[in-house]
Amino acid sequence: MGLEFRVLGPLRARHDGREIDLGRPQQRAVLAALLFAPGQLVPTDRLVEGLWGEDDTRWPKDPAGQIGTHVHRLRRALGVSGLLVAAAGGYRLAVPREAVDLFRYEGAVTEAVALRHQDPVRARELLVAALAAWEGGRALDGVPGGFAERARERLAAGRFAAVKALFDLELGLGRHAGTVEPLAELAAAHPQDEEVHRLHLLALHRCGRTTEALAAYEALRERLDGELGLEPAPAVVELADRIRRGEAPVPPRRLPRPCQLPPDIPDLVGRAALVREAERALRADGAPVLGLSGPAGSGTSALAVHVAHVVQDAFPDGQLYTAGGETGTVLAGFLRALGERPAPSAGLDDLSARYRTALAGRRVLVVLDGLPEPAPLLPAVPGCAAVVAGAEPGALPGGVVRLAVGPLEPHDAHELLARIAGADRIRQEPEAVAELAALCGNLPVLLRAAAERLAARPRWSVADLVGWFTGRG
């Protein structure tokens, strides 16, 4: 089709090299939301909320009708039949991901991160080319609405992380002379970002400007103490100590690799097909999110942990896990596990921004179990992924891969009982076993509890346990 879209700067579209007039700001906001999910159905209600917010008192009289009008005008502007279609309560923009500069940029950053150790020269080239794709300082510049604002914040955090990664590579390749002034400007713009200051100190030191490096460190230490009541991070303190001792070269910073997953379930049965689907989803490009839902006792928590172990190799920079808690507290804990030190007074917005920045350029898996509002904890940066168990469908954003987890098939229920209580005991009482499985609704959590009760009482028969459950024994 020869269509190209740009979101890394002002929203723009070209057809065969010709600039397309995308019309009014709200019309452009609808297109932006569709471009962030190319080829996927975007529900109308998500477009409405992305444009006018969640407070329906601030919506126009007929928000869905207005979305339809904007879509109609976009179809005319784009001028390609079948490109923007309505289906099942929403709209889909049928363009490939590579037609949008965002996905080419994120792909290059992800590849650079993967190559940063084995081929730093190629990694640097990729990051330079990726950052050159930005036009101006802000993504979706001039596009209104909450969706565009959230996208701007996420992309700004990712861009900042990519810039820091590029400077880190430059220093590792011995290009310190050209980094001192840009790092000084970056440090001035981000006075509390300790990684930027660490890079600046290192660049000064390697250029022989040791006195300036130590003066910059003292200024940082005093500022952090005065504004946050904190000492500099250990990596910065260690660097300053090495500079004082005249030691060189300074080793690169080693980022923590958290491994918070609970132990895997050794006797998970009956979930092979679900595990294959989940693995396929989590190993996909981008920032996939997998949602697992099912009735109480269906084992969504155990399945989430098992799947996380299966794909652990794809996320070498760590795995984060929580089974509940207040959002801000969980975010602060995740940040500490990633090597950051959030201020005790930091608000949720600040924590979220620092979380995205800490994850950018890394491959981390996040497992969230039983949280009523998991959205702020989703990584939403390329190369990372999330598994969410037990969340309400409406609590997850669009584009999530959703898998329903139901009761086990009867033969799988018998297999689970046999693995825990013993195959011989289960084989000897088929009728009692069938009744026990039915009493448990073939739900693995209840079956496991029943089997463990049997295993703890070797003199009981399965029929005895059924009698105990039903009051007949």
C-alpha cells in the first residue's frame, strides 16, 4: 500500500511518499490509538476513554457516534479501501506493524539490548539509528486525550533508558571524550537520576578530569541528602571511591537480576494445551500480557507460576512476582528489586514512571496474582512480559491474550489424585474416586487438598474420605 505512519514526534502519515492531511486533533487521537494496536480490534469504549477520559460526565452526548464520525473521516483521508474497518464493537486498522515507526524503533532497541555484551559495536549502531527515528522531543506531539498522554509518558521513559544505554556503550567502547558534555547536560536535566550521574562521573574520570568528577559526586551526594534524605546508590559510591584511589578501568555497573518466582508445581496435570498457548503468547515480540482467569479452585495461580518457569529463559534480566498488596507498595518493592531506590514519599505516578524506566532495555517477566488493579504494574516496554492471574476482565488493557482455566477432565483429575495419594489406592476404588472428583468439581485446588488429606491418612480408603466429606462416614 505504500503507507507509513510516524508517532515518534508529531503524528504523521504518508502514502507513496505523499503527506496525508489527518484532520482535526480528536480525529488524530483516534488514529493514534489504532496505530498502537495495528491489525487488532480496538473496542469503541477504549477509544472513547482514551479521548475523553473515564469520567462519563465529561463525555459528549453521543461519544460512540463521534468516534464513528472520526473513523469515517479518517477512511476518506487515508484513501485505501478496506484499511480501517468496523467489527464487533470496535475498529481495526489493517496495517502491518512495520508500517509504524514505533515498532521499528522498539525492535531495534530490543535487538541492541540483546547484543550489548557480545557485540557492543553493533548494539551502538542500532541504538543510534533507533534514536534518530524521533522527530522532536515528544511522541504524538499535539495529539489530545488520555491515551496519547499515557503513551507519551511511556515512550519518554523508554527513550530516556535507550539514551542511557547508548552512553553506557559509548563509554565501554572508549568514546568517553565525546560523552562528557552531553552527559553533563543530561545530568543537569535529571538531577536525581543516579545512573546518569554515574555515567557522567565515569566519563570525567576517563578524560583525566578527576577533580571535576569528585566535585560532581559531592554535589550529587549533598543534593540527594538535602532533597530525599538518601545517600547515593552503592554503584555511585563505589565509583567515587575507585576514582579517589586512582583505580582504572572502572567495571561496568551490574544490574540486579531478581528471581522472585515461587517454586514450580511438580505435579501439574491436564494443562499441557494451555501451557503451550501461554508460552507462545509470552515469547512473542513486543510487551505481551497473558491473562489467566477461571473459577475459584481452578488453579490459575499455580498455572501462572508454572508458565513463568517454562519461559524463564526468555527473560534473563529477572522475574518479578507478587500475590497481592497495595499498588504503590508493590511498585516500590519491584523498583528495589531492580536496583532502584524510590523515595519514601514518591507518589504512584512517579513510581510508575521510574518502574518503566528501570525496565526499559531489559528483558524481565512480571507475574501478578490476585491484584484488583494490575494495570499500573504491567511492564509495557519492549522485551518484557507479564502473566496476570485472577484479574477481572475489565481490569486488563486491550490486546491481552486471555486464557480461560476451567476444571480438569475426569482422567486428569484421577491422575492428580494418584500422583499425590498413590496410584494403587486410586486404582483400587474407581467408583469412590469418581465420586470424590465430582465432589471437588474436578477443580485442582480442591482435588489437591483431598489427595493430601488421603496421603496423610494411609489407613483411610477413598470411600472413607468421601464419607467424611458427605457426612456419611
